[in-house]
Amino acid sequence: MSGLFELSMPWWQFVLRAVVVYVVLLAMVRLSGKRTVGQFTPFDLIVIVLLGNAVQNSLIGEDMSLLGGLLLAGTLILLNWCTGWITSRSRRIDRLVEGSPVLLARDGEVFDDMLRRQQVSRADLEQAMRQADCAEIAEVGLAVLETNGHISVVRRRRD
């Protein structure tokens, strides 16, 4: 029971490890594209679970104490809060962390190169079109891949 509160390394190493892992994972998720974060498939869920397991030793090292785990959890929660605070106050950092919306279609024309680059299938675009009550691509005024991975579709104006 006494080992619950005995750290195997100095407290600041826990914090440093958490910061490094958080920043690296944030960059990796950001670089992997919007669809990875926006709409999980069963395969994406497996990757998320495995990522947690993969970085566990990077975070905790050899420490098995309750205090070490709580220190890491607190640091990660604080980092997440700080990221939200900073991105809500700086447009430049928000764009760096969250990215920018991407135009997938305009005025009935689909940008296939953008679909490929953003790893969006035609079926995903068509599903978003159906949700916006667009039966065919000619009815689409704009289709945008939002920063959260959702596809927004705006119908063309009817003249």
C-alpha cells in the first residue's frame, strides 16, 4: 500500500513525458486527416485503442504508483484544456491545430482530386448529399469537409 504514492522518477518527468506524447500524438492525428477524427470506423476505433496502449510506457515508464497515474491524467487534461483555450483565442493556432474547411464540390461539380487528397469516398459525399436532400450532384451548391470531419452540403439556389 505504501507504493501507491511513491514515484519511481521525479514528478517533472511525468509532466514532460505527458507534454511530449500529447504534442506528438496531436501532430500525428492532425496530419492523418480530417476524416480520421470526424467519423470513426471500427478500424479507427481499433487504432485509437492501440495508440493508448502503444504510448502507455512512454507516459508512465516503470512507475506503477497511483500518484504517477493521477499526475499524468491531470497533465493530459490540463494540456487539452490549454489547447482549447489557446485555439479559441488565436485564429492562427486554431488553423494549425484544427485545420481549415476544404471545398469538395461547388455548383454541381465534384473536385475528385480533393476527395482523394482528403480520403473522402464518393459514397461519403453522396450520403451527405442525401442528408441535405440533394438527389443528384447538380443540386449541390457547396459541399465542404469541415474541420471536424463532417461534410456540409448546401443546396443550389433555385431560380
